[in-house]
Amino acid sequence: MERYYRLLRAAAALLEAAAETAIPICAKDISDDLMKEFAFLSGGRGKDKAWIITLPDNAGFNEVPAENVSKVLTYLTSVPSQHESDTKFILILDRRLDTWTSVKTTLQKIASFPGNLHLVMVLRPTGFFQRTFTDIGFRFSQEDFLLKLPVVMLSSVSDLLTYIDEQQLTPELGGTLEYCHSEWVIFRTAIESFALTVKEIAQMLQCFGTELAPPPSLPPCREEITAVTKEGNLLLSSFEEPDSGECSQDQQQERPGDWETVNRLLGQLREMETAFDGFWEKHQLKMEQYLQLWKFEQSFQENAIEFLMGQQAEVPDTGDSIPQVKQRLKDLDHFDGMAQDLIGKAQVVILHGHQLAANHHYALNLICQQCNELRHHSDLLSEEIKRKQLRLQKTLELHTRLQQAVQCCDEGAYLLANQQMDKCQSKEGAQKALQDIERFLENSSTYLNYDPQALHYDFESVLTPELKCQIQALQVKLENVRSMFGNRQSCFRKLLDKHVRPVQLVAPRPENPPRSKSPLFSPKHGERLWNRGKQRDHIESVFMSPFHLKRWQLSDEPFFIWQGYRAEMDNPAMLILLPPVLRNRKDILFGNMPEIYDFHNKIFLHSLENCLGAPERVGCCFLDRREDFQMYEKYCQNKPRSESLWRQCSESSFFQECQRKLEHKLGLDSYLLKPVQRLTKYQLLLKELLKYSTSCDGVQELQEALVAMLDLLKSVNDSMHQISITGYDGDLSELGKVLMQGSFSVWTGHRKGPTKMKDLARFKPMQRHLFLYEKALVFCKKREEHRDGYDKTSSYSFKHFLKMNAVGITENVKGDHRKFEIWYSGREEVYVVQAQTVDLKMAWLNEIRKILFKQQELIKGTFKQFLCGFHSAAEAVLLSHC
């Protein structure tokens, strides 16, 4: 331990010696300015031992910045100040070949001299005129200079020798002192570099000694110490050391400071080297043990168990689909193989650590700690991989069950959608279809009877919010499929019951029936009753059979196709194929199809089923659900946006893969058109039903239902045109409901008085598309847009509108029965409108009359309320006066 402290003391002493030689500015930092030689320290001294700094005659001195001059002077004054305190300096300014202006500038630049300036000697210019100017200028400026610098003007070198001995001056100043500025700069740079190297060696050894208090660190290179010592000896031999026996005490004091600096550093370096050698011998065994420890730690760090733990931690222990879970199980198997190799290597490292501990290694505690840590990480990695494998296998089992159940639902829906209804109208066909359904339900009972609560209980440990949502979606799908099968079975059974009607016994008719005067028992009346019953049976068998219920409500096929595509859009495995334009826009593509399906499957179908025994109530079903059918308008209004989105991504591989995977014969766009087609068939089915119901009950309701469906078609058609209006600044919904729309030829006039057709006929009519709202009549110009590969689309450019509360009409206009006149604001504006047919003209006039009549009724009602209020107020006034 003594040698350890000796090494630390030697390193500290060497560091202190190196610090003493440090100066604020290094020679290499200002080497360019030093080599200009506008100032140098020759080593000479004055009679009072002041160091001489010479500023030789340099033509470029005035161009040197004052900052650079200050740095050079600071460096020159710092060199002798390292060895002496209270150092004095003498400045010699050689300006014999210069001018007074240069002398003055030089004196101003050195005014802020960094050291203790004792005297400034100026060799003034030798030219007659310049010497005269210098004498005069110095005389007038002498007081200024004396306040700052002690300046002495010298006429020649001989005057300089009266102040300084010639042995202290360089030859250009008449002295004998040999001086080479370039060599001086090189020596100063070498000395400073040597001092810096010694300082680094001292710091390295000091750090080395500090780090050796615990187990030793990497051994320092002793060759570096030897090289630095050799460099110092070579540098020392470059100086001429005076003979100590022949030199006086004064000469010994005048020994160059650089030699003393190098010699002192070398002495400290040798002492530190001796201390280090002794210490190294003492701790050689410890260093060998350190090498063993270093190798052990290297093996410990090379073991990538922690890195592998980080990688396996990135593998989730769950998944949203079967391919994803299988891929993660495959990744875990790969990690498991790598983990077994690393654990085997870790066992070798642990065995090595036990051997070091058995040999009484100084770092016993550290080695045991790392061995325990390595063993802990190995066990933790194995357990974590096994845990994730178990969770993923259980998740895979859950996904498999869910997929099987979903596939079973899809197969059931496909079975129902592909049953040919025409063949099922007979008893044999219905019975076969019912057997197919029962056979499917028997084979699929395992999946169709899944209990979501049982799934939650069995797989509670691996359930995530996504899996819970999938289970919930499966539950809804199972309920829908069970409901569909139940409804279909009920329909088939009712049909079979109709085919197996019991034979009714009829009493024989007497040969001569009594003739009755009552018309109820007349032969014609009986014939009418028989025809009515036959007609009712025909209606019931043809239009209200269980198989024809699908004609009255939306087929399940589009819904399941939508559900299939929607599930594939949410499938992470298919996400890479999903077009970017379709992401987060699924509601635009499908519209409100789920809402339409829910209405038909849960509400409208049940209403129709209640009419199986009473077909005359079909009209009431439509009338009761009249408002619900407005959802078709929302679907049709979204259809242009849906078609536009479909055109952008119809050729994508995503939809092709979905169609192949779902085994659909047609593309998705064909199924998206089904709701629109169904809407147009309602009025056809009602017309067909009315054809066979001329003398049955409920004809009026059927007629009203037909009118309601026709109105719905017209409303949807009008709204489809309305959404194509462009250029209107306000909100079209504020104008009320669209009542009519169509294209007309329009002539305009803007003057009071009756419109003269001969004046209007001279002008070519404008083609305008008119929209009749409850509160306004809107004029638009129809525009056709053609797209590549698609049909042309229409848009309507808004022109102007007329408020209905200021509109009047003239039904007949001379010249053409198809024309009528619309005037506005007391005939300030007159529009002659020509319809395509007289019937169309009359339809528009009737609607406009209805609007105007409603406005008149509203005005009358408002006026009556005003009169009632006025009379009440008058009576109250009279009573108050009485």
C-alpha cells in the first residue's frame, strides 16, 4: 500500500510541475504571428536585469491587428515570468528606416503592454526630414507618452550601448548575442509540447493509481513513459548547459529558464517512473487477476440473453387473427431455439466464474453477482417464452372456434340464399328444402349453439378488448342466422300445412232448391261469392306464400355479402391489400345497408308473416311503415358517392381476393344495387296484387299503399336530382320538400303588363330544369358530364329562384296548349314555361295551385287570429270603461 501512495504522490508532483510550466497562450496557437518576427525575446537583459523585447524594423507591423500584437506580447512576457516573480521588461523599437507616423502608431499599439514595462527605447528614423519630424512630433506628444510609457529617443546604436551591454544585444543592434528567431520558435513549441505530454502522462498515471484502489484497470503502456523521458533528454541536450565548476553564482542564476524547466520535468518524470516500477511489481498478481476478470466480463457481456429478452418482449402474447397468431408462434419458436443456445453458453460462463471464485479472486463478490444475474436471466427468458407460447396457443384455439362459427353462419346464409323458391312451391320441394335446413342445423349444431358466456369463461385468461368485440359480433351474427333459419322453417311448415288441408264434407244440393227473392241467395250472388273465395285463395297462394315473402322484403344475401366484405376490411391479414382511399370510408361504400336490413328482417318481415292468413292486410303493412321506407332515400342519396368510391378501387386486388375468398359470382357493385332495385319492385308487386283484388277486402288500403310507394319513388328520384344542384349559396333544405322537378323550355320577360307572345317568340327559349319546393321555385341549367368508361352524369347549375309567396300563374298561353305562365312580384318578371306534354303541364299547375291554396289558407287563419285578438282587446277596453 505504501508503494501505491508513493505512485500517487509522484504523479501529483509531476502534474504540479507540468502545471507550473503552463502559460495562457501556446506557441502553436500564435505560430503564424510569431513567424512574422515583428517582436521577439532574444534572452538579453538590461543592467537592472530587465528582459529585453525587441521590435525590429518591420515594414508590415502597421498592418498587424492590435489584437494579434497584444497576443504576441502577452506570450513573450509570460515566458520569463514562469521562473521569476516581479519580472521587468525593456522594449527596443528599431525605427531607423521608418517614419514618425510609424513610430507614433507603434507607441500607441504597445500602450497597453501586458507586463511590467520598465523602459521603452526608440531608435528614431535616420533620415533628415523624418528625424526632424520625429523630434518635433515627440516634443509635442512627449507629455502624452510619458503619462503612459517611459520613452527614450535614441539617435544611434551607440546611444543604445550606454543603456545595455553589447553582450545582451543582437548583432543588428550592435551587440554580440547570437539569436535565431525560427529556432527559438521551434524550441518553444517543442518545450510546450513536451510539457503537455508530461502533463498527460501525469494525469494518466494519477487516474491509473485512483482506479487501482478497486481492482486494477487496463495496464498503462510503460513504453510511453520511456519515450517521453527520451524526448526530454534529447530536448535537454539541445541546450548548452554551462559548466557548473567554471561559472560564477551570477552566471548560474542566468542559466536559461527553458533548460531549468525541462530538467525539472525530467526529474519529476524519473521519480514517477521509479514509483511506478515499484508499484507494478507489487501488484502484478492483481493485474493478472484483473485480466481474468476482464475476460470473464467480456464473456458475460457477449452473452445476448438480455438482447434476446428485449426482442421476445416485442412479440405480443395475443393476436387479432389466425395468421397473425401463427406467425407469432413461429417467431417464438425461433426465439426458443436461439434461447437454448444462449443458455448453454451462459452455463459455460457461470462455470468459469465458479472457478475464479474457487481460486480466491479479489473480485469474488462481483463474479458471484454476475453469475447469479446470468442464471436469473436464463430462467426468466425460458419461463417468459413458455408463458407466451401457452397464451398464443389458447388464443389460436379461440380464433379457430370463432372462425368455424363464422364460417358456419356464412354457409347457412349461403344455403338459404341459394334455395330455389320456384321449386319449393310444391309439397315435395318444400319438404326437401326443409330437410336440407334440418340436416344443416344438425351438422352445425356445435357451432350454431355456441354460448358466448361459456367462451368468456373458458378463455378468460387470453381475452382482449378486440377478442371480446369479435365474440360479441359472433353472438349477433349467430342470433341473426338462428332467426333466419327459424323464419324459413316456419314458412316451410306453414306451406306444408296448406298442402295438407283436410277434406271438408259438403251436404248434397237438393234437386229443386227453393227460389228466394233475397239477392243474397240468388245464383249470381252465389257465383260472386265463389269467385271472391277463389280469388282470395289465388292471392293467398301466389302472393302471400312463405316463398313469396322474400319478394316483399329485402333478401338476406346483400347483407351477408356486406358483412363478409366488412369483416375482410377489418382483417389485419388483408389490410395490406386494402386501397388507401377506402380506409375509414367504409360507411360511404355501404351506406345505411345495415339499417335497411334490420328494418326488413326484424320489423317488416314479421308484419308480412302476420298477413299469411289475411292477404288483404298487406296494404296496411305498407301504410303503417310508410315513414320507415324513407331510409331508402338516404341510401339512394349516398349511392353516387358510393359509386365514385367504387370506381376508384374496383380493380384493386383486395376486392378480387374477397370475391374469390367469399365465392361470390358477382362483384360487390352488383349487390350494392339490390336495395335500389327492391325499391322499384314494390309498386310492381302492389299493382300485381291489385289486379287480383278488385272485389276483395282491403283494396282501398292496397291502392293507398301503391300511391305511397309511387310517391316514395318520386321523392327518391327528386332528391337524387336535388343533390346534383351546384352553385346555390344557401341551404336547400330551408326551401322545404321537393314536390316536383323536370326539364322545360323557358322564355323570360322583365316588364309590367301582359306578356305579348309575339315579342317572346322572337327569342330562342332557354332549356331549364325546374325544382318546385314548398317555399320556392328554383331554375337550374342541366349539364352533362362524361367520364371515361362510364355513363354520363348530370348536374344542375343554379341560376335563380322565385319565392312562392310572390308567385302567380296563368294557365293558358296563346299559341301552344303545353305552355303556361309564371309571373313574379306583380308581373315584374314573367316566365313562359313549355312542358313536354299537356298532362305534365296540368300536373305542375295542380301542385302550384295546392301551394298557393295552402298559403291563402295560412293567411286567412292568421287574419282570423288577428281579428279574434283585436275583438278580445276591444271588448276588454269597453268593459274597463263600463
